[in-house]
Amino acid sequence: MKSSTNGKTTLGVEIAHIDMHGVWVAIGLTEYFMPFTEYPWFKNANISQIMNVQLLSQNHLYWPQLDVDLDVDCLENPQQYPLISKN
């Protein structure tokens, strides 16, 4: 007997790790590191604010409590976004 075709992937976004250097965010099966030096909006945020992340579309991350929007492309290709923040 053959099972039916697989459904669509339900993997979303989650915060995998937070430490004194930055935040690791997992999107599907890929994990990205966001160092506080390049993403200072997260440095003084509390854990619940960082953990409250939404994947609004395939390429759009949003932290509502911090009012931070990030395109996944800036995580995949940081060399194309050298001036992420001037803080």
C-alpha cells in the first residue's frame, strides 16, 4: 500500500539560541546567527520579546514587540547589506 503524497512543509520560524553574542534564528531547516553588533535591536530586548517572532511570508521576519522587520535575504547574504545599523 502506498501512502498519499506529502503535505506542505509546516516548519516555520523559531529562536534556537540566545547568548551574550547574539541570536540564532531557525527558519525551516536553516539556522542563521544574528550578532548583536550587526543587529543591535535585540541586545537590550528581553527574552520574551526576542522569542516572539513571526514569519509573515517566506522571506519576512517580524518581531512585533520590538517593531523589527527583517528580510531573510539579509541573513542569507549579509555581505550585500553592510550597513545594517549605525548604532
